[in-house]
Amino acid sequence: MPLVVQKYGGSSLADAESIKRVARRIVDTRKAGNQVCVVVSAMGDTTDELLELADAVTPSAPERELDMLLTAGERMSMALVSMAIANLGDSAMSFTGSQAGVITDDVHGKARIIDVTPGRITEALADGHIVIVAGFQGVSQNTKEITTLGRGGSDTTAVALAAALDADVCEIYTDVDGIFTADPRIVPSAHKIDQISNEEMQEMAASGAKVLMLRCVEYARRFNLPIHVRSSFSYREGTWVHPAEGEEDVEAPIIAGVAHDRSEAKITVVGVKDTPGSAAAIFNLISAQQVNIDMIVQNVSAVATGRTDVSFTLPKTDGQRAVQALQDAKGDLGFESLQYDDQIGKVSLVGSGMRSHPGVSATLFQALADAGINIEMISTSEIRVSVVTKGDLLDDAVRAIHTAFGLDSADGEAVVYGGTGR
Ligand code: ASP
Ligand code: MG
């Protein structure tokens, strides 16, 4: 019997009605002759609400307790979905991440899965049950503590389970019909992508496309697992993310899509001595704070002063910590001043066709120029060009680039069925 792993996101489980609707869909899949293992996210914006609650109680929640709190969101969903299935006369059993054998390292808030031992899942499936697993969580191998996998982590749970169970397909159900050439909330003329390579999807996810979590895409590539991203509100075929390596598809479009990211801030270290070791000292300090940086730009130093400016972007959530650490080390590092800007946005154009088509950057910069949008930073990979702009111009930048590359669809097919876009 084929084994299907399905994941339902928070917007597909927003209230009792949605839960009943999802339960029917799961039962239909089972009735069609499949074994079904389902991974669920927390209902609606529950995770954000729990975070706000914690924030209202204390400005600095202990990480362990925060994970205990957040994992409750997915546990509510798993129990409610199981009940709804039972109510339809089928039998379902729910399991926490730890019961499902999701073993992680011991980093609270962004744990990595190191092993999946799904013994209880295989047993329950063999006994004829539908299995519901709480996404986004696991248990640490060393500390035996409950961990969470980072925001959007249920996607990763689904792919990890699908790989461990050797599932035939991993379906990720969301509130749009698949992966779009841009966020339909910003670009209503975005169109659904039918097929995208895992490599392109990785760049999209890394550039802020929230439809799939980056780690889940990396995981799928490692295990050579295709993912089908589709809507739980329609029966349309969604987007297939192919793990395929090697041969370039000559028919594939040059550009896959435009991603954007509002989660970053920019720090400029002004007046850094332009001598060997200056950058190393700055970034050693930042890395000691466990902060992941994204773009880095260093200017040519002014001849008169022998000093230069170094700018980099990092998650807003780490901004204050990084600024403080730099400020504290100002004497040792010997820079002149610091600038911090958290009102920035990043727009990225992704497509494996860039490798063989010149002029992509020129078209992109021209589109921004025509829209009167100033470029603050640029970075590229082999198949991506990213630009930092002022935060309030980001939506315009996304639309301008989407249009410039001919990605607008005439029929306005982008439908956002649910969710608040949080
Ligand atoms: N509930 C978690 C979040 O909102 C995990 C997930 O939805 O995948 O980030
Ligand atoms: Mg969620």
C-alpha cells in the first residue's frame, strides 16, 4: 500500500471547521488506498500568540520553557485532528515529536534533526491507524529535553518523516495553490510554478520565500525526495519540487521567481582600519554571539585615512545583541562609529537559467532604476541576485522586478485561501 506523508500548515487548521475539513481530506486519502501519516502545525497564528504571551510574562523567557510552551501549539492540533478523524469513523492516533522519534541536537529554538526513529509510527500504520504527528518539535538526544526546530519547522518534520518512512510522496498543504513566482499577497499577478528544481527552491527559501522552510528543502535534496506543495482549500495540482541533480532542463524558464525578506537589519561599522585582520576581528565577534550574517559589503578605503566601512545584514532579532557586542569591543576593534538600520528589505531574483543567460542583473537594476528605487547592497550567487532596499519600497521593488522579467500572468490566478500572512 502506498504511504503518503501530508503536512497541514496553521492556516489550514485555523478553527474547528478547518480541522473537520482537513480530517475529511485525510480520510479520503486513506480511503483511496493509502497509508497516511500526517504532520500538523499549530492552529492559525497560535505560535505567534504564544510568543506574545511569553513576552507579556517576561522580557527574557528561558529557552527551555519557551520550547515547552510552543510545542503545545502543535499538540493541540494533533489531538483535535485525531478526534475529528475518529468522528468520521476512522481511527487515528496522535504522537508528539518525541514519541514519533524525531531526535534532535540540544539547541532550543532552532534544533536540527539528527535522527528519526519512527518505530511507533510504523507500528500504528501497520495496525491500520492514520497517524498524526505534531510538527516543529523533537527531543534532544543528549539532554532529553523537548526542542523546537525553528519557525516553519513542521515542513522539516514532514520531510524528515517521509524520508525515514520511505514514503512515496510528501505533500505540503498550505493556503495557496503552490509555489508562486512571487508572494501573491504582494503581487496578485504572480503565477503558480508547476515544477521547480530543489536548487532553485533552496535559493527562494533562503531568500525569504516562506512557503517552504529552507531546512526542509535541504533535507529533501539530501534524501532525494520530491515534495508536492499544494492547497488544502482546493484540489488543484500544486508545485512539484524536484530533487533532480545534474542535467539542465533546456526548456526550463530562465527565472523561477522573486523572493523577498523583511526579517533582516543592516549594521555598518564605520571607519574600520583597512589592515589584515580587521574583518576577521569583527566577524569573529559576531559569530561568537551565534549570529548568522547574510550579506557583507566592504568598501575600498579612503586613501587619506586608510579606513573603510563594513556593512552586513543579519536577522533583526539578533540586531541589538550584535550592536551591543560591537559597541563593547569598540576599543579593541578600533572603528569610529556604528550605524544600525532595521527598516530595510531584501528582494531576490532566482533562476538556474542565469548561469547561461547574460544581462539578468542589468535588467533587474534597470527595473529598480525605472521605479526610482535606490539599491543599498547587492549580493549574488550562481543562480540568484539579491538587492537591499529601503523597507517601505520593498513591495514596489518586488512588483517592478516581477514585471520586468515577464512573470506577470494575465488571468490573476493567484488565490490566497486563508492565513494572515504572519
Ligand atoms: N507553528 C510553527 C510556526 O508557526 C511551526 C510551523 O508552522 O511549521 O512557526
Ligand atoms: Mg505556522
